[in-house]
Amino acid sequence: MKTLIKPQKLCPGDTIAAISPSCGLASVFPHQYQWGKKQIEENFNVKVIETPHALESMDFLYEHPEIRAQDLMWAFKNPDVKAIFSIIGGDDSIRLLPYLDLDVIKNNPKIFLGYSDPTSVHMMCYKAGLSSIYGPTIMSGFGENCGLFDYTIKATKRTLFQNEVLGEIEPSKMGWTDEFLDWANPENLKIKRRLHPYSGPKYVQGNGIVRGRLIGGCFEVLLMMTGTELFPDVHDFEGAIMFLEVSEDTPPENMLLYWLRSLAAQGIINKLSGIILGRAKNSINNMSVYENALLKVTKECNRSDMPIVTQMDFGHTDPMFYLPYGALAEIDVQNQRFSILESAVI
């Protein structure tokens, strides 16, 4: 894997740009966006501003991917902006690609944060040589009902506000939630979401200790970009630890299975050191089907020795930890530990 530029850490008083690279849900549920913005500002002593078109309507942003791309370029070029946070996900940020100047990203390295559909933007950053960070969005994650989880606060400060080695990533012992309380009712922000008991991570395969650099994202978005110039080169997976999660659509097992077989046919599966899988929504009922797909394909590749860890705290459940692209990570199967062996920022 190529060496990536690390962004500068955040400091109290810094300015963060909120951007809608995918879906304009902030215009539909402005209270949810404003609540997430407030939580960021109050918990981390920073200022959040919007890119010029971040709060435009759903239809406007859908019809104008070039303007969303302009907003991204504006945020990277703006010297007052120290980090860029996605407001929410969606399903078409890949449409920004024709309108981007990757040199702008390369020459103005700063934190880009988001998960789900912003996987496309992460891969744009990767192509430009910048290490971006897979983590919460403003409306989902930072917009947690009744205030942020302590786990989120600690993970944010540890990852974005200090440049020390991240070390062992402890799971959320407080439990996790995938409950959705309708954003159309602002009163729901006053109701705490129900937590499932602590369950995981689950070390389903492998032994020993492996190390590798982190690469991955949301499965459906990676599937969408396979075969495009955004999808990483086969050699970028050499010795890597691939992180995957699935969207709230919870795709069927065979979709993941077929895509993994495509990766196997490209020689990618055999290049990996390990795979980690984020906990899916409704994972109590459906997590095993994704584990089955991973186990089947690694067996077909004669890689049943490859460590696979599932039910990890990232993706479409809360709270979540952060994954910096290109950072060296370690899976210790025997002691059931996952660690990131360097800082996310400088």
C-alpha cells in the first residue's frame, strides 16, 4: 500500500466544515442537523460552519453533483477550515468524481470524516494520497438523542485531537444501539435509544497475530465503485487489513458473497492479512449470514487461516470507533485484541 499523507490534528477553537457529499437530509430534518452540530461544538470546543450549499434541498443536491464537488473543493482549499465532516450519507457521492481536482485534496491535506456513502469520498482522498478517517457523521453519530455517548466523546478526542498512537481499540462495553426513532418528530431527540447488551467483537477465524494497513468502507459503495478509477489497485491490498460494513439496507448474503468472489478472482483476498466487519443493523438476526460469506470465500481461497473479526463497533450502529485509512493495525486472535499502531493525525 502506498504511503498516505496524514492530516493535522484538531485543536480547540478550530473550524470544521459540514458538507453534504451525498444526500440533502439536513434540509428535511434541520433540527437533527442542528442538534448534531451543537453536540460537536459544545463537546469539543470547535466551530462548525456549512459549505456554501450544504443545506440545499434534496432535489437540488441530487441534480447538481458538480456543486457538491465544488463544496468539497471549497472546504479543502479554505485555509480557515481544519477538518471536513459529512453531514449524512446517501447513495450517490460517486457522482462527484468527474468534477474533482484531486490535486486540491493532495495539496491541502486535512481531516475528512464520514461513513457509509462517503466511502466514495474516502477513496477520492486515498487516490489523492490523503489518509481520511472512517467515523461518525453529524446527523448520525454526533446527532445522538439526549447527547453523545461517552464512547463517542473519548474516541473523537483520542483520534482527532491528539497525535499519539491509538493503541488497543476497546469495544463499547456499555452496549450498542441500532434503534431508529423517526427524525420527522423533533421530540424524539429527547428519548434515549435502547441499548443492546455488550456482544462482541467476535473472532470467527484465524490464529496468531497479523498486521496490515487499513483499507475498506461500506460494502455497497465499494461494490458500486468496483471497476472504476476510484477502486484501489490490487497491489494496494497487499498485506492490508480490510474493514467492511453494510448499510441500513442490510443486503442479502449472496450480494456480499458474489462481490467477495470477484475480489478473490482479482487476487485481492489472497493478498489480505485479515478482515474486520462492523456490526450490521439488526445484527442479532442477520450477522451470521455475512460471517458465512466471509468464511466461505476465504475457504475457497485456501485462506481459512486468515483472521476474521466481526461485530465490531463501526458502521451503521452506535457508538462507533474511528478507522484511519492507511494506518497500521494489528489483529491478535489469541488475546482477542484489535489495535491501531499509529496515530490518525500529526
